[in-house]
Amino acid sequence: MNKSLTLVAVTALVLALSFGFINPFSSFTTEKKAPIVATKTIAPEQEWVSLYESLKLDSLGLSSEAFHYAWYGFQQMKLEQPVIAIADFSQSSRNKRLYVIDLLKKELIYNTYVAHGMNSGQEFAQRFSNNDSSHQSSLGFYRTLGTYQGKHGLSLKLEGLEKGINDHVYSRAIVMHGADYVSESFIKQTGRLGRSQGCPAVSYADHKILINLLKGGAGLFLYSNNESYLKQSHLLAGIGQTDHRAEIASDLSHPYTSL
């Protein structure tokens, strides 16, 4: 080969390498890097929205307001079990208004009927009390305790966690138990469920299942869109300005009778 042509070729190769037009290691590089993919994270204040939507609770009658309050309050509690139950007493007793949710698995594991106290109202619960012999339901957050065999069979003891609102439920013997007035046949006969002496009573068909799901340190929230309760609950005190109080203020008309 002509020396001048060789010199030109070598010079061109050196210039190509210098300016990066040729990668001398390209033939040895077989591994491809994965493309960078943006991951979507959920802000803590939006976790309840994601869970509410994924469980399709709106289609089952549980309002976003009720779930938001429940989710927030349960974050303030130290529960031994990752299971919570929400009794939405803003709904008719004709509805399946008790929702049991496994927070660890993010699953709705039970949805059924629950009764309110006889002096709280007829089809709808409108009055609530912490007083002995009131025969009214007590709103707020509860921790479940142990079980016992009572006049209604297997029953679940409850501890009210909100002073002045539901902290007398243990001394009032307010428990979860089965009742024959909690059934679809009772609703067909009377247009509503029967009522308890203040206990969140459930059907005999459901009571053993529910009690075994909830016993030993799970959470229970008895909710109603009651302005006095929402203002006085210490567990809801820090819920902030993104809650639903302004949206539902016009519906909050029933005083909390024990305060």
C-alpha cells in the first residue's frame, strides 16, 4: 500500500476516535441499560382516596366523608390487629352499612347490616349518647377487646376511646352481639331493622364471623354526620383543612345529646 495513503487512513482513524465518532469498545458491549421509568408515588394525605376508590366503597353506599374520617382516626390509634370496621349510621338501617376492611391486604372482607340504639331513632339514627340507660348509640372510635358468652351468645367487648363521647360504653355493657331483629325478613316486615339498647348488634347469621374477625385489638368506628361529634372528637382534631366538613355542614343538624 502506498505510504501516503496509509498515513491518510491512520490520520482519519485518529481524528474519528478523538471526536467520538467511533467507539473502540462498541463491539464488546452487549448489555443494554433499562430505560428510566418515572414511578408514581401517593402522598400520605391521598392514601385514603386510593384505598376508598380501589375498594369501590362508593358503590356500596359508604360515603367518602365517612371513610376519610375513619381512615384518619384509625391512623391515630395503635391497633393490635390490621382490621377495621366502619358502621355508617348516617345511612338507613335498611342498608348494609357495616364495612370490615383488612388494612394490610387492602381488602373489604365483610359488608352487612348493623343496628343502632332504640332511642337513637327509627330507620335512621339521629340522637347519640354516652349516658347509662340512654338506650342510644355512642359515636366515635372503639378498640375491640375479648369475647364472652352472654344472653345473646358469643359477644364482643368494646372499649370507647373518646372521653365524654363513648368512654362509658364498657360500663354500659355496650358490646357487639347477634340479634334476631337484624335480618332482611325483619326489614320486610317493618321497613327497617330492629333496634338495640345501644349496642352495634348484627345478625345471628353474621355475628360469629364478625366477632372472630374483629376480636383482640381491631378498630371500630361508629359514624354519623353529626356536627357536635366531629368538632369534639380529639382523634379527628388534626384532620386539617382538606376534609369534608364544609361540604357536609348543611347536613349536620343533630346535637350530640350527652354533651
